[in-house]
Amino acid sequence: MRREVETVRELETHLAQGGSLSEVILKGVDLVGHSGILSGRSGREAILLGCHMDPELHFRLFHEGALLFPRIEGLPFEPYRTRLYSPLELLGGSDSGETPYAETVDGRIYAHYLAHGGADCDDLLQSLAQRIHDYSMTDAYRELIEGERVVAIMGGHSIPRTDPAYENVARVSRELSRRGCLMASGGGPGAMEATHLGALLAQAPDSALSESLRILSVAPGYEATDEWLNSAWEVVRHVAVASVENLPTSRTTLPTTEDDDERHPLSASPKRSHNFESLGIPTWLYGHEPPTVFATHIAKFFANSVREDGLLTVAQQGIVFTPGSAGTIQEIFQDATQNHYETHGFASPMVFLGREFWTRTKPVYPLLRELSKGRPYHDLVRITDDVDEVVEWITAFTPPGATTK
């Protein structure tokens, strides 16, 4: 399998160790002014994705048989990304209140997406750029989750921050994070935002959650987008940062330089290093719902089908389903299908939080219990109103082949 190389330094190291271009894929590498390091190196079977290079090098590699994927200009996003997004990269400016959501990077990408047909885009070049971008997202989050016990929480985007259900989700996520799980969600508002708030406060005292909810209550729903974002940034500044200020690789102030904008204020590494880090996986299909600033790592997708299947797939430690509508119910049966046929080699827990909702309001649970009869995942389908039971059922499960982290 070819190894991805993303910087000139990585390429130099690979070549110095006797490696060849045919053993790697160069992704987004800026080779302008560095043609000399490839002197005498054959371009045969080389693969370069969106790399900058001098014309002479481009001409030589092409005629030697290299596969050169060109850069696509005029886009508000980079198709050949080498890393996940952070809230500051997507929402920079909203943290100071100086930039309305529509003018953030995320808002501009969403406007571009809509201008080219949204989910019904029939522009070949735009569609190709989106697909390449989405593959880059998948590639990047696979690196993040390697060796992690990933738990996802699914639920309604419209749950207000003032709803007790929001707090329950945050409490579940906080405790699972404290036990070493990497929390994931669809990365938007409602139950998704609560997932990442809980994770962000994993190393804070329990009182930090009440303080955060008080701050967030000024903008209960995401419809008032700028106020919703502003209050979330206030939690990051005044609650989350203060709670981890003594950790060796955390930041105690919001970043102020362009380089710093690549990461969350509490995350100093593209690889998870603390229990307060989490993964949000939102989509521009629902671009009217801004991504949460509480997720330290964001994999945002254009294709919602790829995003949803990926989110369900990564959560091999289990999924918690909180009250939601059609989208959440769709995800339940997508997950049930993966478990029913053990698509990924084994089944994992499906825990429903909210007995009244899932047995009477939206009686999915009885149907799922019937569907799972005689299958290995039948005993992994549980329901409760107790936050502690959710945590115990999820953490008691050990995926086959997993190692304790």
C-alpha cells in the first residue's frame, strides 16, 4: 500500500531512506523551488494530487508516466486536504463577534455549494472537487480514530440548549469521555452540540456544565445563528479553557495567528491527545445548521450519504440514540442493518435514551427488538432513562480485537 506524503520534509526523509516515488502518493505538496530533490528520480508510476510544482518538473514527470491530478482553482475549499477542519478554521471571526456566520469560511463554502445546485449539482468539475474533498475527510478522520474507542450520539438537531434532554446528552458524553472514549456526532446543533460540550468539559469540574448551560441559555436554538455561535465561544473562553489551563499541550487563550487558526484553542495536535477532544462529522447538505464550536476535530462532508454511513461505521464502541425525528430514525435503521449483517465483522451496542419517546412517541425500540431476535446483536439493543446505565452498557462492551487504551 502506498504511503501518503504531505510535506516536502516528509518527501525528503522518504527519499533519503532509499524510497522511491512509486511507493508514495504526494498530496498537496508544494514542490515549487524544490525540483532538485527529485533530480534523477523517475516519475514512472508516481501519483501526485493537487501539488504545486515548477513547469519543467511537471513536464518531466508527465512524460515519464506520472499520474498528475491537477489543482482545481476558483473554489472556496481545498479538495486535496491533508487534515481535518477545526472550528476556528471554519468559523474564524465568529469567535470575536466581528464576522457574521454567512461570511465565515463555512458560510462561504455553503453559499458556493448552493450556487452550484447543492445536492443536485450537475457541474462535473464541482462534483469531482466535492468527491475528492470528501475522500480527504474520510482519510483524515481514519487517522484520528485509529486505536480509539469511538462512541457516537445521535439525536435531534432542534433540541434547545435549555431542554433537560440536552443536559442529559452532555452528561453521557462527559462521562464516556472521562472513561477514555472518543465522542462523535453529526457535528451540528441540538443533541449533536451537547455531545461535544460534554466531551469538552470532561476534564472540568462537574459544576462547569451548569455554568456552560447558563451561558448558552441566552440563545437556546441555532436559528439565531450569530448569537448561538457567540454564546458557544464564550463557553470555550471562560469555562473550557480555564478548566484545562494546566495541561501541557493545551492553549489558554484563543489563537491569534493564521497558523493557529488551523486548530481548536484547546487542541495542540491533529492527533487526539486529551479526553476533551471529539470528532464532529457535519454536512453542507444541512448547511443552514452551523457546525458546533465544541468539537475539536471536524470532518465536514458535501455528500450526506457518505457522511452518515461513515459516522455510523466509526462508532464501533456503540451508538446512543436520543430523541430525534426522521434523520435520527433513518440512522437507527442504517446502524441496525450494519449490525444485522455484521457488515464490519461484529455488532456493537445500540442504546436508546428515553423510554417513553422510543416506545410510545416514536415506537422504534419494540420493532428493533423484534427485528434483532435470533441475531447476535439482540442483547446489545438496550433502552433506559438512566444516564449512568447508558455509560455502563457502552463501556462494558469490548469490540473483537480491541486493545485497552
